[in-house]
Amino acid sequence: MLTKADRVNAALDQSIPLAHPIKIHEAMRYSLLAGGKRVRPVLCLAACEMVGGDESLALPMACATEMIHTMSLIHDDLPDLEYIHIHKTARLLEAAVVCGAILGGADDESVERARRYSRCVGLLFQVVDDILDAGKDLASDKATYPKLLGLEGARRFAAELVDRANGELAGFDPAKAAPLYHFANYIATRQN
């Protein structure tokens, strides 16, 4: 995964050269190249490779998903965006995985399995966020999975989502699907 992230970083660096107007390009480069795990582009490359494609086919799409993600982080500081906050994580993860699978030459059934995997992982991301923020969110009376299901129920639901996500990968070559298995397990066990 680190090797894939390094390839994405190099491609991102090349995708936004310093050009006129310099101030705007400097700002774009600063935001885009500030670092990060590069989760979405790595998922895109991994999905492409999982279905037998060459990851270089998916590199432009991988960079595009990271650019959209970076833009969404900048917009996080703006008002009236609760709908976007709720939907951007799951939808962008789904776009990364599905586009990677399509670019890798996946058949329709494999694309749908990749889509179902990504939807489970997107929902898992939100459930784990809610679990991690449970104390703060309960105090603010925010609608969350722990409030709806209880903390233990939310944890059980997260475990079910990991199982469902990993189950969607069962028909793929385990070595090629390893980054996607790892990602689902990472999301389930993350601490922040």
C-alpha cells in the first residue's frame, strides 16, 4: 500500500505543475501535496489490480479521486454542508473502488461485488467514526449508530460490515485482493 501511495504522490506532483497564475497553482499544490494516507487512490489502484488490470491504467482516476477528496476537505470549513459530509466518504470510496475495477477490465459481476464491498466499507467508516465519537455525540444528542443501536450494538454492526465487505472479495485472487482486505480490517480497528 505504501508503494502505491508513493506512486500516487509522484503522479499528483506531476499533475499540478507550477504554471500561470502562480498563486493559484501554489495554493492547489500546497493543499493537494500536504500529505495524507491516499486511501481513495490506493483503493482505486488496488481494485484495478485485483481484477487483473495494470494499475497504471487507473492512475489518472486515482489522482482524480484524491483531488476531489482534497477539495472536499477544504469545503469542510464552509457552512450548509451536512448532507455532503454524510455522503462524501461513502460515495467517494465507492467511486474509487468501482472505477478501479472498471479500468482493470472487470466483468459486470466483479464490478458489482467491488461496489458492494465499497458500500460496506463506506458505511463501516461512518459507524466506526460514530463509535470513536460516542461520548461527544451523545452529549450533543446527535443521531449516531451508538445512539440508535447502543455502543455494543454499533460494534457488532461494524464487525458484520467487515465480514460482509470481506465476503464480497472472496471470489478474487486473495493475493491481489489483500490491500482491500487490509483496508476493511484497518477501518474496523482504527483508533482515530
